[in-house]
Amino acid sequence: MDEMIRETIEDVGFQANKLSEEEMHHEKSSQVCRIQVNGMTCTSCSTTLESALQVIPGVQKARVALATQEAEICYDPKIVECNQLLEAIGNTGFEGILISTGGDSSQILLKVDGVDTENCVKLIQNSLLAIQGVQEIDFDLQLKKLSVSYTADVTGPRDFIRAIESTESGCFKACIFPQGREREEHRQHEIRQYHKAFIWSLVFTIPVVFTSMVFMYIPGLKDVLETKVANMLTVGQVLRWALSTPVQFIIGQKFYVGAYVALSHGYANMDVLIALGTNAAYFYSVYSVLRAATSPTFKASDFFETSSMLISFILLGKYLEVLARGKTSEAIAKLMDLAPKTATLLTLDDKGNVVNEEEVDSRLIQKNDVIKTIPGSKVACDGLVIRGQSHINESMITGESRPVTRKTGDMVIGGTLNENGVLHIKATRVGSETALSQIVRLVESAQMAKAPVQRFADHISKYFVPIVIALSFCTWVSWFLAGTFNAYPRTWIPSSMDSFELALQFGISVMVVACPCALGLATPTAIMVGTGVGASLGVLIKGGQALESAQEVNCIVFDKTGTLTIGKPMVVNTRIFKTMVPQEFYELIAAAEGNSDHPLAKAIVEYAKKLRGSEENLAWPEASDFESITGHGVKAIICNKEVILGNKSLMVEQGIAIPVEAEEALAETEGQAQTGILVSIDKELIGVLSVSDLLKPEAPEVISILKSMNVESMIVTGDNWGTANAIAKQVGIERKNVVAEAKPEQKAEKVKELQDLGKVVAMVGDGVNDSPALVAADVGIAIGAGTDIAIEAADIVLMKSSLKDVITAIDLSKKTFQRIHLNYFWALGYNLLGIPIAAGVLFPSTHFRLPPWIAGVAMAASSVSVVCSSLLLKNYKKPKKLNTLDLQGITVE
């Protein structure tokens, strides 16, 4: 068995070796957990946390995303546990909340009321552990939250609730824990927090601004404010000091905490700049006021309005940023909302008749449950239709706008809309196994993944804040020394301050105007919106690396069957060269092909069934020594006869002579863009089957559009040369760009050859035999109707089987990276222009300077503008050429 598994893997194109017992013992196991991280303010925070997680023994890979405020950690559960990862995040100064552990088993969270003591917990644990299939139980007594890991094929959440509520005490009540709300609740809490802080800061800041800038010009009020309290200390200065202090230390406490956490862990973040800038203005003002109070001659100039206005505008910027950042992840929220809240559970008797209907929470559905879906309601889970027929709108999952017919024996997808018939559906995949859950997980993972261009921002962020602090200090010293040694005219100094205060204002402006946040948000926000838009169009992009590579693609390699063709081949002709009854002929070959899942094999079996008519209990003779030769054909022993089906090269390998009449039949078949399958029985060639797989209607136009985009197209297929060249001619691909009769490993080698020529290669395929090439390509694009292995190997998954989405994927990638480049241009340009202007380079020639409070406004606006720029990607529209294709009616069912 082990050898058979190894050979099967190698047939597909990968290398495989059996591990020894010792190697298996030392082999790393891998698990992925996702953790919500609260308290990150800029890229310095995320990069520092990422570095701290990477050095933990057992952590294989860690990704921290500032835009989503989440960490995704791949770790070895044998070495490190989730709790230790949460503790490490806490030690770095942030709050970590576990979202998911990503284990192999299914997991459900239940809320259990009536549990007050450890004895109650033990009672519940014992009840649940008695259920077959329950693997692990964890109870949070404070939150009354019960986590159960289990095998979905054996048991499910309704069994757990029943067991909990039927314990001896009978006083426990269980329901689904309100999961998924934590992140939204935290975001809403953060929004409310910033809004409240901003309003309160305005309450204190507006009077400070009016007493320093407005009331001083109103007779009567001016006299009151300039009334001396002690020596040169005035009423206005006392009021401004009193009003600005709460803003500085109570409302602005968040910045002090963030700065302390950062500095205590050896890095500097945005909070450090804000704390330094506002403290410089505030404490200089305090010094000035105290000196005025103790001196009969010193006339104080204070900047209390500067520190208060800075904090107020930064809070406003943060408030707007959190609002805008929430909109970047709306795609995931919309996907999660597709699942219906409730479902109608049917109880059937032994004859399949309905004996009871019950409305249940859709999260309580278990495998093999039968669910009733009425017209206008959503399908609750992935399943098999066992009764009824209807039209299902799958546009929310696949992007296909036209409803598709689903009848008994067809599969349906959870979250899709039942339009006009009643369906009874047997649940086959529930919870985290459903297609919808997997799409959500894929999009979440994509939004966590960093594009290589993000490394640029991460690299800058390490040095950004220290450099800005140094520049700020140098600015202050330079202007102060210039003033001390009369290097500029005294008329340059505003009447309300001296040279020291002017220098201080320049230094504070430099510190406050610099914004690392805009750089940190430039890439992740655009990727979040871009992948979200892609998901809504049925194009699932697995992260920033895939996006960055896709926009550079200049060569696309297409598989033929199921990619350029519809993938539903039909037998159109049979030629038998020896005296043999067609029914007997097809009985033998159907028995051989019945063990294969290849589309051509299925077509042959279907045709054989038609020849047998409506015969009940249809069964083929037993096949022994079956062998599938990937990319070539199959062989088996049936009724003591060796039956081989495959292409010409397989016959040559097996030493089977091909007569002239078979060669002629094969050439004629291939010339008509059909696939010729040779049939040998006991080493003698008996016949040729002609199998036709219709070309997808949109294929020629898609190849033409790619050509206009300067993207070269190729066909690499395991099919014969005649069929491959005929298909290439129909779609408009040159003969020199066709490779036929290629094994899986040869497809991957061809991709590598093209890469060696300097091309950025995308591979589009749908089968197991395409997987090595999908992995080898710069961008692997899997047709969504293809196999799970192909989809797993790919970087981009097309939910529909339409080739138009290949162009959509490339175009969306280009538009997303144009937006990223625009974001970087703005973020870098802002800092490169803003810092020199804040430092006063224009002041000597124009007398224009950037007061600290205006610098604070500019800093806050820069982050918000980058997020808003990314949000504009939501307006993405497919290329006009594709819209023209739709108008022409070129679509694929």
C-alpha cells in the first residue's frame, strides 16, 4: 500500500519518499492560529510584534497585519501552545484575543448558563467526554464559554447541547456562543473611544484656542485675560494651563501608554513622536508660566493651545482612520452574512417520509442531517439534493449571474439562494468545512499575507521614528543657534515669541508632521480591498504575493481539457478493427475506465451505460491490477484479458503495434480537434474512440484580448499533437506555442524553461496533473470547477469556469498595484515635502512656516487619505472588452 501511494504521487509529478519511524517522530507538525491584536498604532508596532513572535521556539512563521489588527501564526503544537503565544503578545505590550486555532478537527463554542463552580465544569466535561468523537474540551468559567473539538463525521453540536442539558443536576442551559462579534464589537468600541476622546478634547481645546487667539482681540475680554495674578502671570495663562492639562494627561493618556510600551520593548512608534511633540509644547509652556509667576519682568509666551490642538486633531485623524479601515474588510463581513441564521431540520422515518420539522440555528446542523429549503430562502450548508428540483442563484459565491438548475443527485453550496422550488438537502459539509467558510478563510488569509513591496515600508519603519526625532532635535538646535548668533534678522521672529520659542516650534512641527502610519497602511489596505473585490467577482486571490506576481505576468500557459475546453467530453465515434460486438467491446473498456476519475474516462463510461440501455443493477466486470498512467491512459486485467486504453505513446511503450488503418483513423480524429483513444486487448490494437470536448465559446476572444495586453499565450497538454494543434488554431495560438503529450512533470519543466527566458509565467489549469505546473509557475490559476488538489496548489482560484476571469484577475492585480504605488507616492511625497517645510526651509524666502497644530492636522490627514485612496478600489469595474463579450452572449454554464 505504501509503495502504491508513493507511485501515485510520483505519477502526478511530485517526488515522494517514505519517512522512517525516527523521521516521523522528529517531523514537525504544523497548525495555524489567528489572533486579534489590540493596541497597534503604526508599522513599528506590527514589525516589532512579528519579530518577537518569530523568535519563539516552535513558531515556524508569523504574520502581523496592521490594517486588520490581526496575527496569523504557523506553529508546532508539540513545542508551543496558543496560550504561550497570547502570553508573548501580552509581554510585547499588546492585547491578544484568540480567534481560531485552525486544527484538523471541527470546533464549536457554546455558552453554558448555570455553571458557577469547578464541580459543575467537571460534571459537564465528563458528560461530553462520554460522547464518541469528542476530542478536547476547554471551559472559560468567567465567560461561561465552552470550546469543544470533535470529529464532525461522528457527532455534532446538537449532541453536546443535549448532553449538557440532560446532566444529573438539570440546571444547565447551552446555546451557540455569539462568536465572530468580538472583532466587530472591539472595532465599534475603538470607534466610540476615539469619538468620545475627540469630543472631550474639543470641550477643553476650544476655550484654550479662543483665550489665546480670539478673545485677545476683543476689548473688555482682553483686559480680563491680561489681569495679573502673580507678578507677570495672567488670568489667560492660568485658564489655558488649567484647560490644557486634562487634554494632555487624561485624554492624551493613550499616547503616553503606547509610547511607554514601545520604548520599554526597545522600539519607537507613532505614540513616541506624539508624546514628545505635545510634551515639548506643554512643558515649555509650564516653564514659561512658572517663570512669569516668579518674575516681575519676564513676559511669558505659552503654547498650551499647540499641545491641545495637536492631541485633538490627532484623535480626529485616528477616529476617521478606524472608520475607514473598517470599510476595507467589508467583503469578509458580507461573505459571512450569506449564511442563513436558521434552517428547517427534517426528521425522516425508515421509508424516507417526513415525520417532523424543526427550526434550528444553522450552526447546529450536523453531517447527514436533512434540511428543507423553501423558495426565497438560502441554502444552509453544502449538501446533496435528495428530493425536489429548483433554480439556485449562486452569484454570491461563484459570480455567475444566471441561476442554475439543481435536482435530485446534484450538489448545492451553502449561502446560495433557492429561487422557485422546495428542496430536501442532505448535509455533506458543515461548519468550517463548507465552501463559504473556506472562501472566508481564504480571503482572511489573503488579507494577512504581505506583498513583497510591503518589505519596503517595514524596512523604513525600523528607522523612521528615530530619524525623525534626530531631525527634530537638529532643527531646533539649528534655528536656536542661528537666532543666538543673529544669523537671521530679528524681524523674522513673530512679536509673540523669541528666537528660542521660534526654534522650538520648528522642532515640534517636524516631530508631529512626520507620519509612518501612511507608509504602513499603503499596501495592506489596498490588498484588503483588492482581494475583497476579487472575492465578490468570483476571483479568489491568495494574498499580496499572488497580486504582485499577477500584475507582472507576460506569458500564460493554458491546459486544454477543462480549461480551454468545457471539460465535459463525449464519445462521438467508435472504430473497431476486429470482429467484436460493440456492447462487449464497451463492457471491457468501461470496466477499465470505471476506476479512473479522468474526464475522458467518465465520458467513456457514460457512453457505455447508454449502450446498455435502461438495464437495472448495472455492473461492469471486475477489474484487477488496475494502473493509471497519468497523462497517458489506463491498464487493467478484465475477464482474464489485458485491456489498455490510452494515447499513441502509451501503446508504443507497451510494445503494441499500431496498424495503418488505426494511424489513419487517429490522424482524422485529431484533425477535427478530437481526442483519439487507442484500445488494446491482449497486446492487439482493437479500436479507436473519438472523444470530443467542446471549446469554451469565450476562449478565442480571451486569447485575443490577452494578445492586445501583450501577454503571450501557450497550450501545454497531455493530449495528442493533432488535437492540441487543432484547438490552438481555433483559439488563435501559434503552433510554436503548443506542447502536447506532456506528462505532469514535463508541464512543470516547460514553465521553468519559460521562467529561465525571463518571462513571468501564469499557469491556468484544473486537474491533478496540472498541480506541479501550478506550483512551479509565478502565478498558478485554478479553474474553480477543477480538483481540490489543483485549487490547493494555485495562487488564484476562479470560482466560475469562465476564462474571462483570467483577464479579470490580471486586470484587478494591475489596478490594485497602481493604487499601492499611488499610496506610496503620496505617503513618501507627503513626508519628503512635509518634513522640510515643517523644518522651515521656506521661512527665509517666504516667511511661511507650519505651526505645530497645522502639522498635526496634516499628519492625521495623510493616514486617512491613504485609506480612502485604497477604498476607491471598491469602484473597480471589469475591463470594457469583457463587458462586450457579455453583451455578445458569450457565457459558459
